Amino acid sequence: MDTSHSKKLMLASSKQIQIYELINKIQNVLNTENLLPQFIYFAKNMDEMRKKWLDTELKCKDLESKLNLEKSIYQRKINELKVDVEIHHEKRLHAENRSERLQNELDKLQKQFDLFKEILMSDNNSAYQSAIKRSQLMFTNYSENNFYDDQHRITHKSHANLNGFRDSAKCENKENQFKEKKRLVEIDY
């Protein structure tokens, strides 16, 4: 143990000796040399570096703001294009549906035309065949009217019934008012 303790003391004393020598060197430099011009040069360099650093930070912030602005512009354009694509997609679907409906109507009209042609051109115009053909024509005419037309008719009838009910209620109300006035007039006399 003695040897390790003595080694530690020697290490500690050697470090103290090194620190003491360093302090002596610094003191000699400070006493012998004029460090003021070197310090002024160092301070100017530090000030220039600080200015360059601030300029660089300002440029970075400016570039970042420009980048964010461009990003928002492109994001807005992307959103507008998405909306345009959706609108065109809906228009295309609507056009396809309309095309299918028109094709179905064309097919129905073609069938009707063929039936008319067959009726007019047939040599055998027996009453029975004509009745069958007419019933076929009526069926195609009825099937041609779609659900919405039927629905419109039902709605129209219900509105008519409701208006009729309102009109009859108004008439009944006016009639009751007239009877009431007549009764009051009779009471006065």
C-alpha cells in the first residue's frame, strides 16, 4: 500500500508542478508582451463572425418562409386539382348513366317502331293479331314511363287531394261563418 500511496502523491505533485509552470508561463507572457493588438484582432474577428452568423440565420429564416409559402401554394393547387378530378369523375359517371338511359330509351323506341312497322306492313290484319300488337304497344309505352313519372303522378294526385280538402274546408268554414252571421242578425231583430 505504501507504494501506491507514494505513486499517487508523486502524480499529484507532478500535476501541481505542471499547473505552476503553466501559470508562470502565462504571467511571463502577460508581463513581457503587449497582447492588446492581438486581443483587438480577436475581438474584431469575433464581431465579424457574429455578423456573418446573424446574416446566415436571417437567410435561413427567409428561405424557410419562402419554402413554407411555396409549400402552401402547391398544397392549395393539389387540393384544387383533387376537387377538379372529383368533379370530372362525377360528370363522367353522370354522362355514362345518361348514355345508358338514352340507349335504353332508344332500344324501347326501336321496339315500338318495329311493332308499328309490323302492324302497318302486315298482310294479315286480323282483329286478334291487331289487338295483341296493340296490347304489346301499350305495355311498352307503360314500361317506358319510369318510376319517377309514376311517383310524380302520385305526388301530384296527393297534392290535388290535399288542395281539394283545403278548398272544401274553406268552403265549409265560410258557410259556417255565414250561418253564424245570419243567426246573429236574426237575434238582433
